Amino acid sequence: MNFVNETEKQAYYIAKCKEIISNREKELGRKLKACVATFGCQMNFKDSEKLIGILNEIGYEETEDEHADLVLYNTCTVRENANLKIYGRLGYLSKLKKENSNMIIGLCGCMMQEEHVVEKIKKSYKFVDLIFGTHNIFKLAELLYERLSGQKSVIDIWQGTTEIVEDLPSERKYSFKSGVNIMYGCNNFCSYCIVPYVRGRERSRKPEDIINEIKKLVSEGVVEIMLLGQNVNSYGKTLENPMTFAQLLQEIEKIDGLKRVRFMTSHPKDLSDELIDVMAHSKKICKQMHLPLQSGSDRLLKIMNRHYDKQHYLEIVDKLRKAIPDIGISTDIIVGFPGETEEDFNETLDVVKKVQYDSAFTFIYSKRSGTPAAEMENQVPQDVVKDRFDRLLKVVNEISSKKTAKYEGTTQLVMAEEVNSHDPELITGRLSNNTVVHFKGTKDLIGQELKVKLLKAKGFYYFGEIEA
């Protein structure tokens, strides 16, 4: 058949699948259920909203229970543990499939872009029905139709793409906030990172498509958006009419009804003075910057292929703090990168103490096959890595605790996000700088920006009360 575009093609396959699923429902006398389990980053969670949207459109009922008619794992491969977790879960699913031979098991996402992983699954986990990667997430309905039509296993892995498919179904987790992809892929090739190999080259969405998506979300009740990209600071370079990330933010700021704008992730090498200026004068952009450091050692930063040094990084932080005094700064830090010495590690500690991060995501280096760092000599002994990791965590936690205490006793605007998972009488929300606040309230407050007095700082979060 001839289709005008990919969106029309996938709509056709959604309709075909819907017909099959409707007939199965009549045979079984019940709704068919689908479970989508997501691993990894915000980009994966956004992809899963699209996967769930497609499955809902087909007629599946969403469930978190893996005793389902269809189970789809959207995988991550940033660290080895992520891969091991999937293999463990597949062992569990094999037992479920023996109980329900009609169960469909699918794997997609970053892990599936690794050839050796797909070969292992084909050999050791033959009960898996669907395998596809990051570049063709939008093809779920088409691939599922092939499986539902009798094909035993369907494997469709693309090595890259320039395609961006718009206007497919999506099912949001939250009614008041949403992630919005502004670009896909990464061109940085940090020596430890598998992402450019599994997510492909950078490609930016057209600004008008982004703006239209946000306007539609706002019309549906969304008041906060998170702009997503592997490196949002390099947005616009692949467009026919280039536009900077700062310029995109200025256009988004004009959207009526939108209250808060967040974004991640920012690469220090591309963080411009223009962006800092736009943030400083904005009434909607949250006072938060996630700025991955990875290491404070110039020697290691060069080997990591990060394209900045310690001094440049500290200058960026200084500019941010001068322009936006109450900005919250978070970071990513790797401990135990190949060849890391005690001197290198102390340089990292020095940056942590100088920057005074509000929070930090600390990781032990994980060797990823296919990356340059995996082939490097001088892999750091695990006992040394563990000692450094613990020392870093201690410093990070002490600083974060002091930073949080700074606003104790003040009244701040808090976006109410959800009923607290441990105490249903509490609502959990966030300050503009991303700090978590718990306060007494009811679920009808979710999605509202409230004045909350911060009564007690508890390390990384506050307990507060709504001001009358």
C-alpha cells in the first residue's frame, strides 16, 4: 500500500491490530492487558508514553502486572547492571509464558541497539516475540501486526535514522506535567558513553512542531513541561533554519497557560551566555540547571572527550550563580574511570566543594563494550573505587543538607505533584530549583502552584504547610 507519510502508515497498522485484538477479546470474554516496564532515563519514559498510547489505541488495557497478555520492556544500557536486570526479568517472564502460551513478550530501547545483546536473546531467550530499537519505536503497531498475524518472532533493528515521526498516540503519566522531546541522538562521543551508538546522531525537531505540541498539552491541562534531549544546548544545529536553544526557550515562554519550563540535559561545552541571560530574565524557566561534571581532573576530562576543563566548568557555574543567585545546580559524577589516580579524584572533590551542588548523581564507572574507555588499560581496582565513591558521597550529602537548610522557615511556591507514596495524607511537590517538599493536603491540589511554608529541612527535602 502507498502511504502519504509514516504517521498514516502506523495509523493503518493500529487499525489492523485493533481488529485482531477486538476478535481475541470476544473469544476470551475479557479485555487484553498490556504491561510496559521502563528502564533508564527521561527519554525512555517519554518513549514509553508513546508505546502505551499506541497499545491503548489498539485496545489493550494498561496494567503494571506482568501477568499480562503483552509485556514490553523499554530497556536501558548505560550501565552493565541495567543489562543484567533485563536478563533476570526475562528469566521470570519465561515462567509466565509457560502458563500463558499466547502471551507476547517484547524488548525495545537502547539495549536492543547492541548487536551482541540481540544475538544473546535470539540464542538464550527464544520465547521473546518482538525486538526493536530506539530508532523505530514508532513502528510498534506494524511490528505487532506481523506477530499477531502469525510470524513467530519479529526483529527490526535500525542502525540509524534521520526520521522524526510526529502525531502518534501518547499516554501521559501525569495530567499536569509532561516531557517534550526537542531533539534526539548525540554527537559528543564521550569515551565512556554508549548513548551515541544506541541513540544515533543528533537531530532536532522543528520549532513549530515543538510549540504546537506544547500548546496542545497546555490545552489539555498541562502547566509544566520538561524539554528533553541528550544535549539540549546543541538544539537547532541540524535544522534547515538554525535556531539556538535559548531562542527556542523564548518562543516557549510566550505560550499562555504554561507556568513552568524545565530541561535536561545540558552539556557544559555548549552552555552559552545567551542561555544564561534568557534564564535570568524568564518568569517560567525553573531556577534549576543539571550540569554534568563527570570529573574535576583536566587530564581525565580530556581522555573522556568532554571538551571543557575544570576552570571553564567553574566559570560557567560562576556565571549562573551571578545571573540567577537562587539557582539549584545538580550534576553527574563518575568515580573510577580508567586510570583515575588519587590526585584526579581529589580534583573532583575540589570542584564539588567549590560548586556546592544542591544534589549530585554519583556513579561507579561501568565498562560498556564498544566504547573507547572499555579498551583502556589501568582499570581502577574495585576496592579503591568503592572507597572513593563513599568519600565522594559523604561530601555531596553534607553539602546538599546545608544547601537545603538555607530556605528553612521561608515561604516558597511549590508545584503539587502527587500523593506521597508513604503517607497518603501528604502531598509531594517541588520548588522551582527542584527540591522536594512534603506537606499535608488532598489529591485535588495536584497540578497547582501553592504557597508553602518550609518548616523543616530533612537533608534533601522539606516538610512544610500550605499558607492560608
